[in-house]
Amino acid sequence: MPFSRSFYSSLLMCFAFAKAISLQAQLPQTAINYQEDVEACVLKSTLIQPGVNGVNASTGNYDVKYVRLELDTDPSLPQIGGTVTTHYEAVSDLNEIVLELASNMQVSSITQRGNPLTFTHNNLDELRINLPQTQVAGVLDSLSVTYSGNPISSGFGSFAQTMHAGAPIIWTLSEPYGAKAWWPCKQDLNDKIDQVDVILKTPNGNTGVSNGMLLSETTIATGKEFHWRHTYPIPAYLIAIAVTNYAKFTQIVPVTNLPIDNYVYPENLVQHLASATVTVPIMQFFETTFGPYPYSSEKYGHAQFGWGGGMEHTTISFMGSFNRGLIAHELAHQWFGNKVTCGSWQDIWLNESFATYASGMVVEHLDGVGNFKNWRTNAKASATAQTNQSVYVPAQDTLSVSRVFSGRMSYNKGAMVLHQLRREIGDADFIASLQNYLNDPQLAFNYAKTPDLKLIIEQQTNTNLDEFFNDFIYGEGYPNHQISWMPSALGAFLTVNQIQSHPSVSFFEMQLPVVIYGPNGQEQEYVLDLTQNGQTFNLVVPFAISQIEIDPYDHTLSKVNAVTLGNGDYAFAKAELVIHPNPTTSIVNLSATGQDIKEVSIYDLSGRLIKSRSWNDTEENRQVQLPAVNGLYLLTITTDLDVYHKRVIKE
């Protein structure tokens, strides 16, 4: 879910931290801006007591099967009330059940099959409910909590009441720990709810929006009632509501006939009618790449809300704007984050890095490789803006919203790591691995952790990814590279040295791309398989070398890169071809054993051709006059058997 930005007179203004990165400004499609978002400041909101690592050990002994939220809402008031009924199965024998609800909310009654239950509501946000008799393991039962209050805003909002063009709106955004701010729930990342009904009562003139399909819209004495049903497994943090005077328009995805329902502010209807049209081709691209839309029997849609970023609530993304990058990011979450959800907040990259990279893949798909390179340049600049931190969130940092949802780590660095992985294993295995991950029987519509993804990719590629994950996911920082090179008989002899930005990684084993350029516009990429410092490579280059660059197309996290031309000839250069004297004051002699020298070309260090000289079979002496200016020159020597690249010093 992206964090917002705004530019005023080229100045970055400071906003509250928002959760995902929109890599494109809201510009016309013909003028897409790939400028990376820069986080001007981060405001860490006060959390509603999430407990140690956000996990409540008291909620692990039951499995939630079904929840019905019957809520009274009025967008002009910052409050909520109603009854939440939870059907649950005992995992072990129960004498009490613990739900989570912020301690400032008022519980008026709790009943089970119409009978009142006793309870306590403590300052740890625990609603501890006494059961009338022991509920043995495997038994299904239910209870209903009637409550009300003015929810405390936490994290990215949890529950908010704001205004747009003079009209009030209430909306929720529960990630990571905010669900219990506004409804009694089990919000840990260990239990998805099998089915949810959300029934919203609201005054006339408003529309209540939630997950799933709208079963009914009914006129009641106090206004309107909207009944939504979601029939796929869903974690508590992805359940959401928004209520305001929405205008609605629907798009239809061809072939599948999937409806995309858009709920927008009336004052923005014309604007968003145009900007949302890109949703359909993005949906088609994602379905081709990742597999069918996970919630095809219901809907997809957007609901505008009073926040600068977006949030990927299942089947209904809440949108602060409708720029293409945000649309792509939140839609990708329906697969990565919603169908398969991170199993802990340490593993948030499984949600956010994938959605971020998917938005980059949309750039590649719709705008071409040049613009995708620009996207990577911006993502890499963000990821390497500081020298520390890992994609994987350390346990002690999981209570920090700003660290969990770090744009630099959980979004951009993770996205660049995914791009590196894609390059290393190849497109076919990369896409197959993602589809296997999304369709794995243990993970689909369930939770996943980093080792689960690693194992699936290893099985697809028959490779060991220990080093890759240790370095780029669990390790901190990024690599810097320096290459020293000399012409060789084959083309170029390279020595590669690496410096790590953080001591947590001793060496980044990786595939490092280098591009070699020739004097006549030649260009060829080589991929160096780096396993140790000081590694050497003898590359076959079919043209004279004018320049070598490390990763010029930003395929990796390698940041500070330098290439230098070394000194001296290399012993491994083919002994059968000799140039002498070297250094020389004017003329060099060429001699070869078992070969006939046909031609020599002389280049300066910029790759400019100075002169060429050829000989026929009857000429015996092979000499060449160097230019008058002293310095280092590169010679390309062609024989009837091979092509050689040599250096010579004129002094």
C-alpha cells in the first residue's frame, strides 16, 4: 500500500507516513513520471497496544470460521457501534475466549445463543469472555459482542472521520494493528476468517462500501442498509468499511466479465472515469502473469478515501488517488498480500516488495524496456540511500510502523532483489515460481513466510538459494564493485573486487552484469558470476574495447562502481603473438608463430580509431608506426586464425 507525496514549487512537503510507494505522479498517460518518491519525513503514529511483536498468545486456541459485523454508521460522526458475531472452533479445550478490542471502546453486552456472558475488558485491549461451560477441542460455537465508541486512530488511520468537498466520510485502514481499534476481532497473522458478512446502516445520501459482493441495498427507517458478503479466507486487517456520498461507475474485464466497481467522490467522478480505465489492461496483464484474479466470483473495485496513499483491502482497494502506479500496486496485492499473506510482520516484503515490483512490471509491459530501466534506477536509488538495514524486518522492529513499512527496505530494496532474482533464474522460472507460490495448497488463501517462498523457488529451479537470501533478504546493505581490466588475447581480462556497505554480509554472491562497448557503437553484455573477492574473468570480446561499465542498466543493487584500465601485459596472453619493443619510441614489430598477420588497427583510450594497416601474403615484415603523441594505445591484430587485443606504450 503506497505512501503519498506532493510537490509544491519543487519543494517536498512533509506528510504523515503512508504505506506504499507510488512510483508515478498523477500525470497524463502520455507523460508518465518515473521519479522516485522521496520520503520527506516520517511521523510514527501511536499504536494501540499491539503486544509483544504484535501477537497475542491468548488468541491462539481457537479458529475463527465466520464473522458478521452489523454496524451503525454516520459519516458525520467519528464513532461506530453495533454487534459483531463470531463463529469459532476450539483448537483446545476452552473455558474462556479472548477477543481483541481497544480499551477505550464500550462493550454493553456479550451473548451466546441469546444468553448473556460475563467478561472483562482490560487495558491490554483484551476482551476476556467467560464461557458457561468447557468448550472441547473441535466444537464450533459462536458469541455476539455489542459495543460502541469513538475509535482511536493508530498506524495509518485504523478508523478516521474526515471531509471532502464539504461532505463527511468515515473510513478504516487496519494494517498492521488497527482492526481492534474499531471492532472486536482476532487480528494476529495466524488465522484467516473463512467468510464475512458486513452490514452497514447509514443515513440517506450515503453509500456503505466493504469487501466482497453487495447482496442487498435496503431502505430502513433511519436511512439505508448495505449488506456485503465475502466468501474467501481473509485476515482481520483486510476487512474495511467506508461510508460517504459516493458516485459509482463500473468497468467490465473482457472475457472473464469481472466487474470492477469504482466508488469515488462526486466532485472527482469525471477525472477518475478517465484515470481508472487503465485498471482493465493491468488486470489482464496480472492474470496472464500471476494467474486468475483470486476473487473472481465476487468483484474488484476501488473506493476513494481521505488518505494520500492506498490500501489493498480484499476485493476493494481504498485509494487516495487514481494514478497508474497506485492502481497497479494495490491490484497486485490481491495476489501478493491478500491471496497469500505474510505470516508475520517480519515477512512484510512478501506483500509489499512483490506489489512494488509488479507495478514495475506494468511499466515494462506498457511502456517498454527504457522506461522500466528508469523505474529501476529510481527504486535502486531509494534502496541504497542508506548503507544499512535488511529487507527482512528484525523481530525487535515489528512494533515500529515506519520500519515495517519502510519504503526503502520493504518496498524498493525488496523489489530490486526480486528483479535480481528474476535475472539470475530467468523469466520462465521466475514466473513459474510465483505461480507455484500463489497456488501452493498450504499457502493459497493462507499465510506464508520467507522460507516458504525460498523453498518453492529452489524446487522450481533445482538450485540452492541460501547465499542469495542470506545476503539480500536477511543481510543488510548492498555491494559496491571495482573492476580493473586489461586487453587479453581473447578480449578482456577483468579482476573484480567488492566492498560491502554493511558488515553483516561478508560477500554478496551474485551475478554482476558488465557491458563492454566498442569504438563503432558495438555493445555486449556479460554476466559475471561472483563468488569471492579478487575473482578474475577472461572474456571473449569480438571487437576493440573502448569502455567497460558495471551494471549500466541498473539490474542489481550494486551502487558505487568503478572501472579502471590496469598496467602490464598478462602472462596468459597467447604466446604465439608478440609485439616488440613495448614500450617503444615509434615503431612496433609484430610476429606470430603458425599464423599469418593480416591487419592491425590502432585505437586511443577513448576508442577512436587512429589508423589501420594491412598486409598481403607476400610481405614479410609486420611493422606499424604509432602516432606522434605519447601515451597508451590499443591494438587489434587480426590473423588468419584469431583476433588479438594488445596494449602498447608510446614514449
